[in-house]
Amino acid sequence: MPDSAEETIADVASVILSGTVLAFDFGVRRIGVAIGEYELRLAHPLTTIDQVMTKPRFEKIAELIEAWQPVLLVVGLSVHADGAEHEITRLCQRFARRLEGRFGIPVAMEDERYTTAIARLTLEEVGITGKKQRPMLDQIAAQHILQTFFDSSHAAS
């Protein structure tokens, strides 16, 4: 994997022109997953992997990859509001490297600042509040990560 998220995105986007894309909002407790088609550039929430242990997490991811046959994986890169890295940043990068190593599918990193807050607001707008948000929050955040990737200039064909 290249050193910077920008290099990764530019390198991957230059060769991916069509196909399914899976995006991940990595968390220590849960991983949100979203899906979209590269040509349509429209992201949709897919599922939440509510599992802490690594082996069951990757088994579920393997099932999703088998079912959807993605050509690209996008992982949200968690950083502080000012762009500074923190412990979760390193865990997100490690998760991205593991995905690429295990599945042999290109991985792009996308800035995920504020995606959880945006996901909360999105759910509140449709009347889902409080604890009722928990099952959907991470997959909505993953949807925002993927939509940001699609909407950005580096994903343009």
C-alpha cells in the first residue's frame, strides 16, 4: 500500500472504471459496510458487522466479498478534526492492509471525519433516534464514506 491516502486513491481510481465497491467504517466494536456501483456513483448502506473478534469479522467480510465480488474496497480513515492521526487511524490503516492482503482486492482510504455525526443526523431526519440508531449507524457512516469517495475528483472517470 502506498504511504498516503491520496496516492492510494489516485492509483486505485486510475484503474477501476466499473464494478461493485464495498466501503467500511472501521470501529473497534463494529464495522459498518456500504455498497455501490462505480459507474453509478451512488452508495447504499449494506450491513453492520457487530463483532469484536478478528476471525469472525473477516469471515463475515469474506462472505460479503464472495456475494458481491467487489473490484475495490474503500476504508474510512479516522483522523482528528485537524487531520492529525490517533490510535484509531493506525487501526484503520492496519485493517485496510489486512483486507488487501487477505482478499487481493485494491483498497483505497477515504477521510471519514464527521461521518458518524452525519450518519446520526441522517437517521434523526427520518425519525430514528437514540438507541434505535445503533444497528444502522455504522453502515450509514460507511455509506457517507463511500459517497464521499464517489463524489470526489479522484473517483471521476
